[in-house]
Amino acid sequence: MKKSIVGILAHVDAGKTTLAESLLCACGVIERAGRVDHGDAFLDNGDMERKRGITIFSKQARIRWKDVDITLLDTPGHVDFSAEMERTLQVLDAAVLVIDGSDGVQGDVHTLWRLLKRYEVPVFLFVNKMDQPGTDPEKVLTELQKKLDSNITSVGKLLQPGDNEGERETELEHAAMCSEALMEEYLETGELSAENISDTVAERKLFPCFFGSALMGNYRAVRRIECVSAPAGISGGLRSPGL
């Protein structure tokens, strides 16, 4: 059984805990996903957290997805509790950075990105709240690439051969440009293997980006993290070999 420690980070109110609750529910850890605004979130179980509607202390839960045993860490998003969040970065094998699709890259996101770079944590991005009117995946992706890193790549179609080949080809080309190994494979085969993608993610040369809505249950794209992380060290304790 492979083991991995994955942290969920976000600017306050981006939907971080909602995503964590949905993942716990999808993996059978809890029967029903709680909500922060309802005060019944499984992870935000402190009296003060439920009263204020924010995460104050880092919480952990264990989930199992296929052959990977994941310790999921839900970290504080409010700037007042950033020290608590930063302490968790030192033990992470990977992080899911949640972006509010309706607001884009906010100030605290830049801080989180710098910290993730400092601790050399591989990062997956989940753009949340895409069910809200006016949200535009292409606009958000362009902003992420411009303000955070040009190697942030949408991989929703890349992982689904035969599904909208035009968009998939665009994603393949963008991903291939993130490393020499990926470009060599793409030029030779026209495809990218999960193993090479995973290696590139682990090296922080590629940052897979997914879109959906945690509240509406449209978070299935996050499960595809397994497809691009399992072959290499991210889900095998790359940064925590003693786990």
C-alpha cells in the first residue's frame, strides 16, 4: 500500500474545507459532507471554528483511493493562522491549492505559492466554484499562468483519450513544453505517459490544474490526481520515506 500526505491549502473562503469534506464523503470516510456555513463540517469540529466559520487548526483524516493510503491535511486559510498552515508544509508529499474561480488569484494565493516553492512541495490546483455564473476556465487558467507559473496546465482532457481530441491535443502540447523528458516523449509518440507526467509533477516542473465545484459534488477531476501521481514518488512517500 502506497502512502502519501496531501495538504489542502487556499485563500480564506475559496472552498478548501468543502472540498475536503466532499473527498471524505466520496471515499466513504463520512456518510454526508458537512458545510462550514452550516457549522457541521467533519473537519472543522472545534467550537470556535464552527462559531467563526473558518479553519483555525490543521486537521487530518485518512482516506484510501485505489492502492494509495492518503493522510489528508486541511489547513487554515485565514491569514491570522498562517503559522499553523506553514508548519504542515514541511511534511507534505503534495498539496492541492484551491482557487476561487469567481475571484481568481487573490493576495494570499501569492503567499501560499511562495511558501510551496520554498518547501519544494509538488502542487495540484483545483479551481473551485465553477458552477457560479460568469466563471470562465480559460480566463482563470490564463491568470494562473501569468501570475503564478506558466507551467500550470489544465489536464482534464489530457487524462481522457478520445474525449474532445482538439482540446486534449492543446493540453498535451502545453504539458510537453514543461520538461525536456515530456517533450522528447511527445515528439516520439504523440502521447505522454502517466509515469513521465508524475515525475515532472514531483520535480515541480508541471502543475496540473482541474476545474469543478466542491459544493455541487463536481470534484471528480481531483480524483484524477491519482492518475498523474501514483506512478512516481508523490504517492509513495517521496518526501516522507519513513511513513
